[in-house]
Amino acid sequence: MHKRRVLLAAVSLGLLVQGAIAAPQVPERLQKVEKLTYCSGMDSPPLVSFDEAQKPKGLTVDLGLEIAKRLDNKAVQWRVIPFSGLLPALLAQQCDMIVDQLFDKPERRQVIDIVNYMYSSQSVVVPKGNPKHISTLESLSGHKVAVLNGSTIKTLLDAENETLTKAGKTPMKLVVYNTDTDAFQALRISQVDAYGTTVETAGYYAAMAPDLFEEGVPAFSRILTGLGMRKDDPQLTRAVQQIVSDMRSDGSYARLLGKWHVASDTLD
């Protein structure tokens, strides 16, 4: 009798464990499709970009692939769209999900669902030696600064320009580009004095060319970052939420952030 109770208890425990790690439910609309379509700007290394062979790479790319794998081993198709066009493309059903460095802001929450997967902050990159002595947002006064169209850093620097103007100081000149790659290139060939981007992308470029670039304005404006889904697609949102939660529980989330050297950006 004692052995039988032990056996039953073991079976019950096994069922509980299985329930805790049960596979996410594939949304009904995706059950008969073979692939997921992701919208991405694909120009924000080390999160989303192309390698030398034009193959998608990065932390967020790996996360998107893992999500597809856990949703019944779906294949993935990438639809590359300039960052400012990602939300319109998602809402027009050109893709199933935005897989990019999408900052979680109230105005975005009004039109789409967001599942967070990390934190991020902003930074300003300058040429090595910081010849213009840029160390704060205020010190950008009068300088040309490259930014990505539709990005959070552009919004923040627009607000800083208002502050500079009210204080009687010369506002910075924001030079807007459609890709982070073009914005960085403008700094490299001295078309601008600084380049505003995320801490992750700033660190990536500084590591690529430590003798050419450095951080001018240190990390500021920390914010949650996530993946975007349509509000009329709640089953996918729930599935992605479960997958991110499962990855945090099974250790694969921590390994992923460690692989791309952004462990400091982990969710609380």
C-alpha cells in the first residue's frame, strides 16, 4: 500500500511538472501554416542585422527563431522594412509579428500588443578622442547628430532641442536616416558630430572599431523592449508571453543574453 501511494505521488508530480512545461498553444490561425513572417528593420546590431552572407543574426533574431521552433517548428520568413514602417506593416497584416528592438511606449501600446524580452537604454557615439567634448545631452547644442527615423532617441533629442531653445541655446541639428547603418556611416565619414542610438548598437560599433569611436553621452532613458503583435491576434500574444516565460525558467533566456553580451539588459 505504501509503495502504491509513493507511485501515485510520483505520477502526480510528473504530471505537475509536465503541466508546468507544457508546450505553448499554437494560435488557431497558424495551426495549418508552415511558416511565420516577421517584420524587422534588420539594421540594429547586435540584436537584428545581417552577417557577411546576408543571413539574419543577433539576439532578437535568435529569439524569433526559438519562438517559431516552440510554435510547432514553424519556418521563418523575414520581411525587411525600415523601422518607421514596422507598425504600419504589422497592422496591414504584412507579417505576423515585429521582431526588432521595439521600445515599449504607451503610444505603441495603444495600437499593438507588446511582449517584453529585455531592457535597453540610449547612448550617443562620438569619434575617438571626443573632439567636440560631448558628454551630456546639453553639450549636443549646435552639433549635427545622426538618428534613425522613428526611433526613441530621435524623440528624446527632439525634446532636448525644445529645452535648449527655451534656455536660449542653439538646438542640435538632427540628421535623420532610414537605417542605423546609414546613420553610423555618416558619423564614420564625419558628416555629423555624433550618432544617437541604443546602448547595444553603440557598444557594437565601438567594439568593431575601438580606435575610431567611443561613447560620448553614457547610457540614459532605460526602457523595456519587446516584440509586437496585433491586438486582434491575442492567441499569438499569449503564446509568445508563455515562450519568453518558459525560456526564463529553463535557462535558455539567460544563455541567449549571455551569448550576445547583453546580460545587464535582462528582465527583472
